Amino acid sequence: MFGPIRKEKLDVLVKSLEKSSLVSEVVNVSEVVENLIEDIVYKMVLSRSKYDQFDLKRLVQEVMTLVGSFNLADYVPWLGAFDLQV
């Protein structure tokens, strides 16, 4: 089902690597593969590119920071049964 998306993104990656090799440019393969995986996941999950006006990575980091910094169960003890930060 997601094969065409993966093929499209891999084709773009291969062309990019080919252009870099023609000009003898150094490529950080780890970064390139990370960006490829991120692009594929964005396209599969959100049906859009990561460069649209929605920064999922930043949003997840912000949510994780907020979840870790405030615990409502500390102030309302009966919510302790629903506490996700145990």
C-alpha cells in the first residue's frame, strides 16, 4: 500500500546522491537516511511533506516537555489513579 511512497522518496534520494557524486561532494549518509525515513513517515501518516506548515517533531518534543514538567495528580490527589507519570 505504501510502496509507491517509498519508491518515490528513494528515487529522489538516489538522484540526490548521484548529483553529489558527480561534483565529488561529501554526504553525511546518517543524516540523509534519517531525513528519508522522516519524509516517508510524514507522507504515510499525514499524507503531506514534513516541510508543510506542520512540524510534528517539534510538536512531539514540546508535548513531552510539558508532560514531564507538570503533574496534575500532584495537586489533585484523587487523579492519581489516572496518572501517566508514575
